Amino acid sequence: MSGAIVNGDGRFDARVALSIGGIIVCITTVGMTYSLTLPLLALLLEAQGVEGWLIGANAAMTGAATLVSAPLVPRMIRHFGVMPFIQGSLLLSALTLIAYPLIPSLAAWFVLRFVMNVAITGLFITSEAWIGHLAGDAHRGRIMGIYATAMAIGHTIGPVVVQITGIEGIAPFATVALATVAGMLPVNLARRHLPPFDSHGSASLIGIARSAPTAVLAALLAGAIESGMLSLLPVWGVQGGLSELGAARLMIWLGLGNILLQIPIGWASDRVGRHRMLIGCGCIGILGAIGLPLLLGHWAIAPLLVVLGGALMGIYTLGLTLLGQRFSGPDLTTANAAFIVFYGLGALIGPPAGGAALDLIAGRGLPLALGLSCLAFTAYAVRDFLRKP
């Protein structure tokens, strides 16, 4: 059975809304898992005296798992079915979390991190495609905005768990593992609106990239910015003269923008057009990059970062929205798989590019790299928009 949140006669369907809510609650727990392991594993490995390059190599398992597994997800969904695939992925994610403190071996942690992120990749692709299937075109932007807001909250909770439990022992892993298992309950609310993703579609990953280039390039840019450039923002702040605490505070303002602005961006995209709004977010990225070095150390950098964080996360949200607008049925899982592959590529490119920018031009290199990336993307998005009928 399938449906959209607004019926063909314009009436709101509460049952579909409940299904979307269940999927969003479920995937929020996955965001907690992702954001918990990023700082926690790095801190634990550093405390064990592991060399920095090995810590970085372990973190790279996230991108490697995404690139390897994302193209296979549509085939696995067809083989297992949507609900068994999601429940199995949630269980696998929880089991690997518990295994970290039980198997304190660096080699094992490479394998565990790869396996865990295979599960997370499958959950992201399936949930985003499922929500895109149910959202309906009239309210697609705001529904994806709600989804992105929930993800931002999940990403915020992970580090908070580390602050509460500390890094030692099983407590931080067990806390998020239990939340992940609990995510099986709300996703059951969506059972009556299973999408037709277990049949064969006609689209391929390359075909998706050719027919929706702006959407997949939005994923590439989002991956490069989120995993690379913005994660280095505290280092850039210290280079510019901020204390370590003041530099860490920059990330708080960015995260606040992610949480507060996704729903307004999605609502506006439903009114003015998703492609236009995507171009607008790219322009804000350019202007924000120009403003960062000018306002560093001034109180006005806080509102700038709130707006910038919302706009840069909005690029990911709107790229997903464009995919849901363009594709349907089993092709939507393939489209989301292509989206995640490009995000993974960006996550591999972003850290070395951002680090090189920090070294090349102290104080201005990182904002310059951010601005040029947004400029290149926005120029292409404008060109693609003008070419479309």
C-alpha cells in the first residue's frame, strides 16, 4: 500500500504522516550512531597511543564503506524486502557498536567500522527514498526539511552522549546501541505504506548522474563541506587567534543553523522552486565564505554561522528533494544510492582539500576553499537551470 501525505483531492493523510514520522524517528537514531563514533573512536585510539595517520585511516572506513555498499543497496532491498532490510541494518549497527569495547583491537575496529557504516549507508538510502516516496510533490521540500532537522538533532545527541558517559567502558556504545534497537519500533508504524522498492527499475547510477546532475553534485559538495571543510573550522579559528574553547564554539553556531533553518528552507523551496532555492543556498555559501575572515573574533560571526550552517546543510536537503521530484518507485532507491555515492566521494575529497587550504594560506585558506567550491557548484546549478524548459 502506498500514498502521499496529501491526497489527490488535497486532503491531509494523517496515516501517511505517521508513517513518515516513524521513519524519521528511526533514522534519527542512526544519526546518533554516526555522530557518536566520529569523536569517540578518535579519542579512544588517541588515548591508546595510536598514531595519527592510523586514526585517520580508521575514520576513512566510513567513506570506503559508503562507496562500496551504496551501489549494492537497491539489489539488497529487492532480495530481502524493505522492512527486513531496515530491521536487519538497525540490528547490525547496534551489534557492531557493542562489539567495539568487547574487542579492543585496532585491526578489528577497522572491520567493525566498515561493517557498521555499510549498515548506516543502507539505512540512509532506504529511509531517504521512502520519505521521498511518501512526501508528495506539493509538500516535498518541507517534509525533507523536517527530516534534515531530525538528522541534525541526532548528530547533536551523539557528542552529548560522550560528554555524559565519558569515553571509557561500554556505556557510550551501549547507550546509542539501545537507542538504535529502539528505532525498530517507530519504523513499524510505516509498515502499511511500504514503497515499491522491491521491484526492478530502469535507472542506473550513471544514468541518475546524467539525468539529475545538479542533485548529485549537491551531494558531492555537501560531503566535501561537511566532512572536510567545516570539520576543520575550529582549527581555522585557532589559526585566526581564537582560544580552543572559542574555536569549538564556532561548530555550535553551525549546528544551530542546521537545526533551525532546514524546515524554513524546505517550506520556501515548495513556494519558489527547489532549483531556485538550491542556487540561493549556494550564493549564501559564497557570501558566508567571504564574511568568515572579516568577522572572526567579532560577535557578528555567530549569526553568520547560523545562516551559513543552515544554507550549507540546505544544499544536501534540497538535492534530496530534487531527486524525489525527479524519480519514483524502484528508481528512487537507485537515485538515492547515487546521491550517497557522490556524498561519499565528497567526504573523501573534502578533508585533504580543506587541510591543504589551511596550510597554503593561513587564516584565509579554508574560507577561500569553501567559497570557491560553492561558486563552482552555483555556477553549474544556474547553467543547468537556464537550460531546462
